[in-house]
Amino acid sequence: MAQDHPAAIDFVPGHETLTDFRQALGRFATGVTVVTCTSDMGPLGITANSFSSLSLDPPLVLWSPARSSRRFGAFCAARHFSVHVIGAEQEAIARHFSKQGHDFTGLNWVAGETGVPHLAGCIARFDCDKEAEYEGGDHAIIVGRVRRVVSRPGAPLVFHAGQFLDLDGD
């Protein structure tokens, strides 16, 4: 039996179709991460869903901060950073760092060996040295060489169509 689907829209991405393009990109579900680094003002964090594995050998990952972010310069300047894969039960942490990045008050974290904040309880953490940075339109593409990984079982927090989703169903 055929399912009824809403009519698809067909467009060429451009300035006048930015909202449609963003909504189409939002159809792809992603995991949620918080990237941390040290900065001139102390520890810094930012929520990002633009994280991806890049290479197993050598171990490389990438993420892409938005140029419009007030934290953009600090993350591009950072020599070391950690990518924390957020668990389904950690939505509050993702929301916290999506709004601001300097306040670690009340969060369970420690400074790692390079000074980068390590958030407790995440389902995975990738400690990285910055390998390269590339232009990426309104974002930068930051490649990190993974130096250490901490991982535990657990369901991830997912972002889809502008909303956080919990795969555990809670």
C-alpha cells in the first residue's frame, strides 16, 4: 500500500531559498556534540552537530564552527580541542552550550592534560590536536588528529528538523 507524502519542493539553493535549504539539511538526523577548548578568557564550549569522522589511519575527525558565532575566533585559534558526543540524558548540557560558552558553573568537568575542558558522562570524547583548517563558506572546517578517546555505551542525543530527539524514547 502506497503512503501519502507531502509534495516535495524543488529549488536551486541561493539567497532567496536559504530557509528552504536549511530545512532540507535538517532532514538529515545528526548526533549532538559539545566541542571544548581553552581560550584567553578560560574554558570554552560550543554545541555542534557538524561533527564527522574523517579518517581511521591516521585518526582524524572534523567539525565546522559558524563564522557568525561569537566563539568562532577562539575555536579557530585553539591548538587543542575535545569533541564530546552527548548522551540522550544530557540535553541540558547541549542546550547550555548552544546559548553561551564561558559558564561551566555547576557542570561536572575537569581540565585535561592540555587544559581543554573534559565534560563528565558523555558517551564518547575525542581529544584532538588541530591538524588543519579550511574555508567552508559561512563556516570553517577544522580537522583534528585524535590523540585519545574515551567511550561508553549509551544512546546519543540526536538533532533532527530543528529539534533534539532522544533515541531512548524518554
